[in-house]
Amino acid sequence: MLPQPPVIRIQLSDRRHCIQTESKQALFTLPGETEVKEQSFQRLHVFCETSQKPGTTTHHRCSATGILFILPIVGKVSIHDLNNVIIADAGQLMTIDVSEDQQVEFTNVYQSEWISYLLWEVKTEIKAGAAITDFDIESYAGRLVNVPDKVMSAIPLTVQLGLFNGRQDYSLTFPNSEHKFIFVIEGAFEVQNRLLHARDALSIPYCSRLEFEALSNKAIILILSIHE
């Protein structure tokens, strides 16, 4: 039997699993509608967008031991894990060590404004500690920005963000194939000849070349490269 090519999967925004409470709305791209771990993507066990009501505190129960990433989209959020209380703002990426079934506390520090943030979990035995990394996509519009940190070199995940205007294209090649998870934060893109609108995602296993084109102005893309 001939080997089967890797399956590229689109996760549409309107098919995300929704958990709604009085304090928040959480939309899960991963693990998906049935909430089973088999729908995770490689080391990426959870990918979620949360909108949180002003002045509220909510909790996220971690599904795996590893590292939790938090990326504020609108406003700032206070995060309390077992040892730290840290505030992350838009333009920052936070990482904290977590264990399976651990609850992490999220507080909206505003009294009249909703906030929104992305979070994702990467399964790993590596301990990185709590860290915040600043990044600036507006000053580097038209190209991808790596979000490095001294602790991230050991983490089996690379984070890239980019702000693009319509008809700008981009291509990347990799010496070793990697698993790519692409999430469109704003606007629309064509990625690997597939149309993605805001909050759509694309999972590409064993990717050696990545091509995309922005189809709208001020479109923002997030690319997670998952290493073995």
C-alpha cells in the first residue's frame, strides 16, 4: 500500500466548540466539537479564544502537563497560576508552566470593558517558568515577526505573527519539515491555496514549504511551528 499524504485540516471559526458562562465565552478550535484529546494537533492540545466580561474572574483547567501560552488580543488580563500573578497586555505573549488538571485563574482588570485573548497548551516536559515577551507587528508590517525569548529556545514551539495588507504574499521554506498550525486573527488570507477568514485555522503536518497571501488590509496571521 502506498503511504498516505499528510492530512491538511481546516478548522472553521463557525464550527468551534463554544462554552458560555455568565463571565465568559470560550471558543475552542482545538480539541474541537467533541472535546476529545485525539483531536489535538501533535503537541498542541488546546487552542482557544476567550472573551471575558468586565471585572470578572474565570478559570481554565489545563488538559496536559506542559506550557500554557496566553496572547491578549483586546485589553490586558491578569493571570494567576500556582506561584505568580502576572498581567499581560496586547502586544505581549505570556508563557507559564502548567500541569494536567491544574486551574489557571484569569481576571479582567477593567470594570467596564470586555477583553479577549487566545490561549494554547503545548505538551512538554520542559520547564520554562513564567515569562512575558514583547513584540511589535505594526513596525514590521509586511513580514512575519518571530516572538523569541531566552526561555523559548528550549520550547518545542516557534511563534510567529504578521500584519499584512491586501495582495501581499509570503513564502517560507524549512530545512526540516515541521507541523504548522495557522490561525487568522484578523482579515482574510489564502494559505496553501486555501481560503481562511478571521478566526479560521489550518493544521499542516510535516510542512516543508509554506505560502500565503493576504486578501485584506491590516490582516493578522499567527503561525505556530511545532517541533518533534
